[in-house]
Amino acid sequence: MMKPPPSAFTLLELVITLAIAATLAVFAVPSYQRHVVRSHRIDAASALYRAAQFVEGATSDSAPALPPGLDQAPQYGAPVYRLHVLPADQANGGYAIEAVPSETGPMHDDPCGIFTLDATGQRGNRSGANSVTPASGECWNTS
């Protein structure tokens, strides 16, 4: 009687498989991380627009406090950004809203820093204490 051939992986097949998996990981992980950062930035921008709609519809003359859900981005779940309404000054047209990255969140060291939106529609970013802010178009670009 003849023995059936062994049905295990050879060392060469295992090394080739590991090389392919490592190559995929080298390209996939950074791409995934860029996607996650971009989605957090989009969440911050959309939360600012939602909060601006709320503030525009508020009847009081002073800057209203944002209700739960509108005071964070994403709207549900663990906050990545906290939103605050700033009072009127000479430049902001009546109010300004800022989205500040949470201290313990994944965006705490993002170069875009704090997202701002004012009553005139002016979008901007302020840097944290440790970084240089890129151009506002890079941070707000959703394409």
C-alpha cells in the first residue's frame, strides 16, 4: 500500500503567505488610520453645523448652552470632540462655536487642533499648544 502524501504546509508556503500578509498590512494599516482621522474630522465639522443650526434657532440673545448630543462629536457614543458656544465679539457676527478634541480621545494630538465656526460662516482651526496648524482647507476638506 502507498502512503497518502502529507497535507501540511511547507516552510516555503508559510514564508510566502507571511510575506504577502506583511505587505498588505504595510499598506492597509496607514490607509485605515488616515480614513479614521478623516471621519473624525468630518464628524467635528458636521457637529459644528448642527450646533450652528441650533444656535441660529435659539430665541435668547445670549449664547445658549448646547443640549446633550449637540455638545459632542460624534453625536452618540464616546465623545471625540467637545463643542462650546463662544459669546459674541466684534469679528464673529454674533457667536462662534468650537470643537475641542477630548484630552483622552484619538484626536488629542491632531495637527488640525480646534475646529471653529462663527455666525458669518467663517471656518477655521486653532492649533493646540504643541503643533503648527495646517491650512484650514486641509482640515475641512472632505473629499
